Amino acid sequence: MDDSTTFLQSAHSSNDCFQYYRMRIKKNEPGKKSAQQRVLPKLEGYIVGAEPFSELIEVPGSVVANEVTEIRPEVSGRLVQLNIAEGKTVNKGALLAKIYDGDLQAELKKLQSQLAIAQTNEGRASRLLEIQGISRNDYDLTLLNFNNIRADIDVVKTQIYRTEIRAPFTGKLGLRNISPGAYVSPADVIATINQVSELKLDFSIPEKYIGNIGVGQNVNFTVQGSDEVFAAKVYATESNVGLNNRSLLVRARVTGKNAGLVPGTFAKVKIGFQPNDNAIFVPSQSVVPTIKGKQVILYRSGTAVFQDVEIGGRDSARVEIITGLKVGDTILTTGIMTTVPDAKVQLGKITK
């Protein structure tokens, strides 16, 4: 073998060695590690636990009089008497206003005179019938006339009664809208009367709480201009949910002292529901909003698993989970927006 051949073999071997080491160095370069060799970021986790919880919600409401109605006349006419004592309490049946009824009174006197004559004729005809002095048909005509006049008197008395405007129940009168001597019709509101000895509270709750409220439940409320907390007890609910606001109208009766409460006042109603001894709460930032609802990211054996959940109440930093989680589950609280389903993750700090 001559010197040239030895030189070529040596160069070839050196080139192979160079390529070998070049490939080794390239393989071990930073940033070229395989997925298995990559260092996973350490995320924070939260271990799910159970705790007692009683949800408290606040909804708007209105104080309502036990009974309220507008006082209107039944017939048209001129007011000859007006006994509306503004802001005063009146008893049921008290005469509040009187419409002119002179023509009806005259008609009544006329009919009463006719009734007296008809009654005398009926008595005379009855005695003649007993001795067969008149026929049965003649007596029946006399009796019919007597009964017709008596019926006419009842009609006129009813018309006179309708000219009297009386309090439908014991209550407090509002401001009057009509002056004495005015001509009124059934379309005119003379005043408003409210029964304020008992008050009610009307408020609406979202439909998701319908199953948590019932007859006999106690609620508290406050009104503007007063620091006092009033109490009420639910006694009825509407028969259907409102289509516009998806809420159920609830009515409660105000209990205890109600001094200072005025019907129509705006109220802030606080409702406490039945305590749940096994409520599950998670940090608010761990809940992922989606098109279909809400999700959390479970940590299972180093893998991120997206889990659908249903949320309930919340406080300043936590959200109640109604379904989707159980005690002992571990969820991620950081890296929420960068984690993809079934991604490999590593836990660092874990809280409970």
C-alpha cells in the first residue's frame, strides 16, 4: 500500500468521526430535546373539599298594602256631599261622597203612594174573591199591579244606593282628586284607599331558586331612609314564571311592627336558603367559560382533563360547584388559558 492510499483512508476515517461527533453534539443541543425529555412547567392545584354553606341572595321588592282600591262613583252625576278626609283612616261602610238623587227620591215617593193604593185594592179584591164577588182573573190582575209597584220601588232604592259612595274596607284615605259640586262619572277617581294595618311584600326570584323557597319561609328586608330591618313570611307565590324576566313572583306578609312603612316603597329583600352541609367551592379563576357552559381542568395522573360543571352561588373569590366535581378531586388554578385537553402537566404548589 503506497502513501497516497494510506492518506485517503485516514482522511475518510477522520471525516466519519467528525460527522459522528457532529451528530452527537447536534442531538444534545439545548432546545432540541424530545417531548419526553422536556421540562414541564409547574402549575398550581387545588384539592376539592366540602363545607357547610347557606346561600344568601338580595333581590328588589316593593311594600304593598294588604288591600288597595280606587274610589270611583258607580253612576254619573253632581257631587252634593264629599267626606274625603285626606290622610285619615275611615271605617268600612263610611259615607265618602254623595251624588244628587233628588229625581230618584221623588220617583220613590210617587211609587210608595201608588203602592199604598195598590195594597188597599189587593186587600179589597182578596175579600171579594172569598165571597166570589169577583173572578179569580180580576184578583190576579190586582195582585200583579201591587207586585209590579213594589218591584219598581226596589229598583229605585237600588239606584239611590248607587249614588252613595262608601268605604269598601277600613283603611287610610289618600289625596282627593275631585272637589264638591263637580260632575263625576265612573271613569273619575275620587281618591285612593289603602288598608295599611297589614302590609305585604312583593319580590321576584330567579327561576333557578324556585325549588329553594316555599310557604312559611322567613325573609328580611330594608327600605331607603331607615336602618331598621323588617321581617316578612312568605305565604303565596305566582302560579307561573314570568316569560319576560324568567323570575317567579313571591308574596310575603310583613310581620312585627311596620311603623314607618309606606305602600309602594322600594325594598331590598335578603333571602337565606336551606343550609347545604356538603357544598363544594373552588377558586373563581379555575372555572373556564365555554360556549356550552362552564368547565374546570382536572389533574389526573399528570394529565389535564377538562370537566363540565354546573355552578351555583358565589362569593368574592370562590364559586360553588353543584355538579361535575367530587370531594378529593384536584383541579388546576394556574395556566388555565394555556393548557389544552389531555396535555401533560406537573403540579407545584397545592392548596386545599
